[in-house]
Amino acid sequence: MAKRKPTALRQWLNSREETQTWLADQLGISDAFASELLSGKRTPSLSLAVRIETLTGIAPRDLAGVA
């Protein structure tokens, strides 16, 4: 089984040495949902994508499950 390429959000989080829990707290989402976003299993709603962009600078179009 091929290893999945890290999502842009995962790369951003790793580069800042922050945790998934920290990200969840910053965005006001559950840790479980943050995990799904970071793994690319889920795509954020538009309102969440805008909050992510405000926090990270990652454009909503770059948050799709395919990194």
C-alpha cells in the first residue's frame, strides 16, 4: 500500500511543530475532525476553509483531500 502524501494543512502544522489538538482548538473543531482534515479524509466547509486560511494562509482550493 502506497503512503499517502501529506496534505498542505499537515505540512503547515508540522512546519510549525504544533499539534493536532492545538489546531482543533484554534479552529473550534473536535480533535477527531481535525484528524480527518489532516489526513485528507474530509474536506472543510467553506466557512471552516476561510477560518483555516485566516490561521494558516492556505487557500481553500488547496484544502481538498487530495494534496
